[in-house]
Amino acid sequence: MWPSLKIVFSGAKQSIKEWRFDKENALPISESTEQEIVQEIKKNGFYVLEKYWDAKKCDQAAEQILHLKKSEKQRFKVDDQMSDFRFFGIQDYGHIFQDFFSDPYLKKIGESYLGYKINNYFTLANHTVCKENNLGSGGGWHRDSGFTRQFKALMYLTDMTQKNGAFECCERSHGWYNSIKYLALTKKDNHFRFTDQNIQSSDLNIKKLVAPKGSVILVDTQCIHRGSPILEGERMALTNYYVGQHRRTEFHSYFKDIDQSKR
Ligand SMILES: O=C(O)CCC(=O)C(=O)O
Ligand SMILES: [Fe+2]
């Protein structure tokens, strides 16, 4: 069933506002590889930067996450299946995490893609393990943002195969036109989320981003995406969230249940 016209209109209004802002504030795109990456994200919605960190650095970060799972157990949010363990704001818990959080190159690509200045907001570390009926990281197919762009950088800290929860993205599903086009596939009670069945039966082209540890996925999470359900093994990853400097902070809800004393 099509959602109400009210949703379509308010989405279109938001998109026009963003388009106007972009026109007034566009930054010049510089170097050529950067430009290629940005063009790919514009076209397909994502780009995989292979082996951005070496394996040793990834193993160190993974080890520290496992350690924090014991020493800072209360800071981890866990899903109902006990499969996805999430630590929001890990950048304050070690140099290695701070290093990813404040990486200037990733941020620069984000700014070139979005066309405006962004702030690093926080880094999420997550550990996903194989449990019965697990939905994968992020809880199934969804968009992070309905009608505006949302840039994220996700680094795999484990080697990713077809089976251990790689990021999946519906190619070219971002942009206001596609947001409206695929609104009919969303769940009745949540216009950001999709059933598996609706995605499978659509014309969307699903890409599973299998890559070695250290690879970074640069993605506009306005695309329809999910971490694929884990069939075997485990996955560890870091994800950087950014927010436009012209926007008020939009992610308060991520922190609302968390002890803020260490931030
Ligand atoms: O970690 C992933 O693979 C995706 C997670 C996600 O989509 C989210 O947290 O919004
Ligand atoms: Fe997401």
C-alpha cells in the first residue's frame, strides 16, 4: 500500500531544502581519485576502499573491542537475538579508535560527496555473532535517512566472506526519486524499513560487499542497506557517523540510555 501523500510531501520539502543548501554551499572537489570515489558514491551509493588499514592494526582494534566487552559491559547495547553488540562513542576509549574517528581523508570524501562541511559525530564499534534468527547488523533492510543524504564510513576489522555478515546495499537506491519510488515497499508502521520479501521481489540490485579486513565502505546510507544475517563466524566493524555543520545534532537517541560520564 502507498503511504500517505503527507509523507511524500514532507519528504519532497526536505529534499528541496537540502538541494537549495547544496547549491549555495557547494565546495570544490579536488584530487582525481577522490573525485572518482565521490562519483561512484553518487552513481551507485557506495564505494569500497580496499585495505585502508593493515591486518595488524585491525587485529589490535578487534582485540581491544573484545577487552571492552568485558571491562565496559554496560556500555554495549545488544539486540533481542543477542547477536549484535554495539558500543556507541568508542572513539574516547583508545588511540586506535580515535585514529579512525578523526581520519581526515574519510571526512574529506564525505564533504566532497555531500558538498558541505561536516563534523565527526561519533564512532560505533560493533561485534556481530552467529545466533539463531539473527537479522544482521542494523536489524534488516532499511534506510538511515528517508529523504536526505547520510554519509558513513564503515571499516571491517575481520575478513568478510559471503557468510559472516557483510554489508549489503541496494545499488542506486539513494536520492529523493528512489526514496519515493520505493516507499511502497516499506513496512506499514515504519517508512524507513523494508521486509526481505519486498526487497527480493523488487527490481533492486543487491550488492554484498565482501572485502578483506581493513577495507572501508564509504556509503550514503540513504540507500536501502543492511548488514547481512550471519550464517557462520563473526564480524567486527567500526562505523563513523558524521553530521553537517549546518545541522543540529540529530543522533541524540543513540545516547539516551547510555551513561554520558565518560564522554
Ligand atoms: O553494520 C552494518 O553492516 C550496517 C548497520 C546499519 O545499517 C546501521 O546501523 O544503520
Ligand atoms: Fe543503516
